[in-house]
Amino acid sequence: METQIKILEKIKMKNPVLVEGLPGIGNVGRVAAGYLVSELKMRKFAELYSPHFLPLVILQNDSVAHMLKCEFYYARVKGSDIIILTGDTQSISPEGHYDVCDKILDLAEKLGVKEIITLGGFAEGQEVTEPRVIGAVNDKKLLKKYDKLDIDFSQEHPVGTIVGASGLLLGMSRTRNIDALCLMGETFGLPLMTDPKAADKILHILTKVLGIKVDLSRLEKTIGEMEERIKRTDKIHKKMMQELSKPQQQGGGEDVKYIG
């Protein structure tokens, strides 16, 4: 098996923007992406499968096994298209991250995507009362584009690396001449603790970047509705992080504070 994207519905896009929100610290990106899928009543049009995901299947309540996957949704808003990428997991290996992100960018190019926004959480290791939204871009010219939004691009924050799809899509998209922005919500950083406050901060910024209006009052309710699936895949993500952390632990290098 190779990493592959299964197209469920062929669609024509107009000025599409791709937003990535996969499982990560605090589930910040995943919750934000899932909320948009729900509020915008987005339709799923593609699924991504990869041998770089953990070798297991998820059993639903009906005892039917489902492969781990990432999912692509779309909605047309104000004449432009928004694509959301979310799902069960990320790769468990460095090579897999590159392979999966490469396939994502292949699809983005085919659909005419000119801008990518990746979402994640930044682990502070302590309680965060008023989380900041920390930003990074793949081209210096983009700083001016977003400078009026409440995004912290300063050199004072401690972000040095962005691990996972949120970081790689940010960097690799530059080789495809696609502009990219990464939004990271500050969170405590416990692997199995979903942080709605950080997700809310991300969503307030993201909706402004996308130029859309979304009712954010139902965030807690939506998280509750997602809870069963979140619990199942949180365990998967914990295993993934353990796999990813092995090289650092064995080599005695720096701690990785952020996983996309």
C-alpha cells in the first residue's frame, strides 16, 4: 500500500484556500477545523490513507472496522472555496510526514490552491489563562498581509520548530509557490486534554483571515458531539507522539515542545 487520496466527488474550485487541522497538542487545530466543517455544513470530497499511520483499525459501535484516514471537506463561501483537511491521525515516522504532506500538496495544486493555513497548538507546559495565537509564514512578504490581526509574530515567543503536518505543509508549500500561514494556539500541552479556549482563539483569527462570519457560541456543544471520536483517536495520537519522541529520548537531544 502507498499513501493515496481517494476522490469521492469531483469538484471545480474557485480561489480555494486549504485549511489543515489534524490531531495535535490540545487538539487545537483539529477542534477548530471540525467546528468549521460542522458550522459551514461542509461536504466530504476526498479521503487520504497511508501506511505511515499506526497499523490498526478503529472498531465502531456496530463492530465494523475502519481504517485510519484524513478527510477533505469543502464549502463555497462568498464566491470562494474553503477546503478543510482533518482526520484521525498523522504519520508516525519522519519519512511518512514528508510523503503524506507531498500527497496533500499534489492535490492542493490540482485544485488550484494558492494559500494554505495550518492550525495547531503550542505547548507551554503550564496553565494558560489568555492564550495567544502565535503565527509563522513561509514568506516574509506575508507578515504585512496579516499584521492587523491579533497574531503574535514577535521574536519573543519560544517557538523554534513546528513538528508534523502543520510545520511541513508550511515549509513544503513554498516549493510549490503556495503562500502559507501557521496559526498556533497556546495551550497547557497535555496530550489527552482538548483545549476549547485555544481553539476558540484560533477560530476568531481564522474566520477573519478567511473573511467569513461563523457563530462561535456553539463551540463547547460541538466538542461534546465530537467527544467520542476525539477520545478514540486521542489514544492513537498519544501512541503516535510516543513513537515520534523515541529518537529524541534516545539521542538525548532537545525536547520537542510542539506537535502540529
